[in-house]
Amino acid sequence: MKTFLILGAGTAGTMVANKMSQHLDPMEWKIVVVDKDETHIYQPGLLFIPFDIYTREDVIKPRRDYLPRSVEFIRSDIELIEPGENRVRLTHEKRVINYDYLVIATGSRIAPAETDGLLDNGWHENVFDFYTLEGAVALSRFLKFWKGGRMVLNIAEMPIKCPVAPLEFLFLADWFFHERGMRDQVEITLATPLPGAFTRPRAAAILGDMLERKGIAVEAEFNIMEVDHEKNVIRSYDEREIPFDLLVTIPTNMGAEVIERSGMGNELAFVPTDNHTLQSKQWENVWVIGDAADVPTSKAGSVAHFMLDVVIENILRHMEGLKPLPKFDGHANCFIESGFDKGILIDFNYDVEPLPGKYPLPGLGPFSLLQESSVNHWGKMLFRWIYWNALLKGEELPFESQMSMAGKWS
């Protein structure tokens, strides 16, 4: 019996398990999934918790409910990956799993300890993240009773999971404070290491204009050195200081600790991966999908979905002795919630930045690209249903893995 091993049961790992269970003969192959948590978190929903749009219960479900019954699910931390020996050591009962094929879907994590002072006295008191369930819930409790002041959102460094999420948070905060009749009592600042609001110039210009219209200041090229809790300021390496009453942080994002322990990652513990085939650059029977890969595209759920068909096809080709095809183009798309029941959609890849137009049907949409609309907002809200009922299960969706220029206005 051969073993097909998947590390990580988040979005990417769950989709791979569902797809491969349709292709592999259960009399020949055993599919094993390992994850330390029993609970699956709908990560795009964390953004909405601080503003009481979603609750904790809206974003969590049991992992086992979304894995095929034929798949063995092991709840355990991973002690070490030994790709040279084709084996993985688990902490649970010191179990060792020998594999024939390995898919790494271990995702990314926040690493607040990478920034001096961030985890000192103010952590989850007046300093919060919203990239974890605990952080989002704690921030929700804080905002219920906050009377206003200086709110600073700081991005420690790139890359981060879902690069548009910080902007969405700011847009929703502007809406939230307006709804509570206290927007004039809140000063909002974005402190970012980027030269503007986003990583791509055309989208950065449009999104930057939106921030300006909403009265949100941007402190660009701010590379944070430390958090000073005595003065309630964040300080950059060029000695700029930004005072805060409330600090919302997107800490350094890194790959899983086991990738670091196993010597498989780069300096941020992301696995060096072929940009187009999604095969490990070092081990030919190891494949990487989702946030765990070091490919230069967004770390977002849509990217994992667009990676899926390429990964599955190339693994199956490799099993037949064929070369993998360089078909992944870095395709990403993201709904950007902009507040007041409106949203924006962007669609791009490695080579093409976000452009205006219509998506997915040229001329018809229904979604507008790089333009605010109510339809885009409802597309974002509908996605939660699609996520739980179709995407995780590996079902076919009417979106191609490769980005199309159809409907875009260049």
C-alpha cells in the first residue's frame, strides 16, 4: 500500500484530500492528512468579527466534516519532516509516517515576537491582531467599549496572508465608527512598509485615493523597529514615531515552525517552490500548495484554489512518469470590502496587474473590477457559503486556474 501524505488540513490541504480521493485507487493508495487542530477556521471571516458582522461560531466547523471518509485524519503536531528519507515524525505517540508523495499545505502564521516590544504589556489590551481567532474576538470586545482616539494599523513586513485584508479592515473601521456616530472621534492611520496602499501600482493608486477620501492617513515606507508601550508609539528604523491609543497589527507572517525545524524553508520558513509547476525545488515527490509556498503571488484562499488543479494534474503526471507542466501563472483575485455595503474586486497574476473591467463574463460581469459596487459586496458575503459547500470539497467552480484577459480593459 502506497501513502499519499498531506500536511495541513486548512483550505489547501482539505481541497487536495478531496480531489486526490477521486483519483487514487483505495486498494493501492492510502491518503493521510495531519493537522494539530480539529477545528477548521474560515479565515476570510476573521476580518468581520471585530465589527460584529460575524461571530466566532460563524467561522468555525469541525475539520473532519470536510474530509472524505476514506481519508485517515491524524490530529497531531509534526515534529520533523525528513524529505531525504521520505518520512515525517509526529509528536502524537511518536508516530513515524513513511510516504511516497508529500503535499505541504502547512500555511502561514503570525510571528509577533519578531517585532521588539509587540508582545509586551499591551498585547490584547490595546494592541491586537485580527489574523487569529483569538485576536479578532479580543479586538471585538475592545471596540464595543472604546470611546475613540488614535487607531493605527501597522503592517510589519511583507509578504502577508491576504494583502488586501489590512485595507478592508480600515474601510470597515471607517464604516463602523460612522455607524456608531463616533467617526469624528477617531483618527485612523495606516503605517505600511510599502510605498503606497497596495503592492501593484494601478490598484495602489485607486485604493490610496479611497483611503484619502475616507480621511485615513498613510505613512508609507514605515519599517517598524519596535513598539514602545511606555510612550504608546511605534518606531521605525529611520526613527519616525507614530503615537497610538489602539494599535492593530499585522505582525510578520512566517511559514510553519516545522518547516523551519526541518530545514526546508527560506528565511521566513516558506518552502522554495517552482513558481509554475508547484513542485518542491529540491525534492521531486514533494509538492507545495497555498500559503506555505514561497511563490511570488498573494497568500490568499483564491490562490490556493487556482493552484489546486495544477498541483493535482502535475502529481498525477509525475505518478505516470511524465514531466510536470508549468501551468500556474500566479492567478489571484480578491474581493475588497470597502464599507457601507460596497466592495471592489481585483484579478491579477504574476505578470498582469489588476485592471478595470468585468468578471468573470466579459461585458456582463456580474462583478466590476477595480470599481466599487454593491454586487461586489454581496459576492464577498456569498463566498462564505461557497467556501463551506463547494470550494473545500474540491467541487468544480466556474473559474479557470489561469487568469483570462477577457473582459479586462488595458
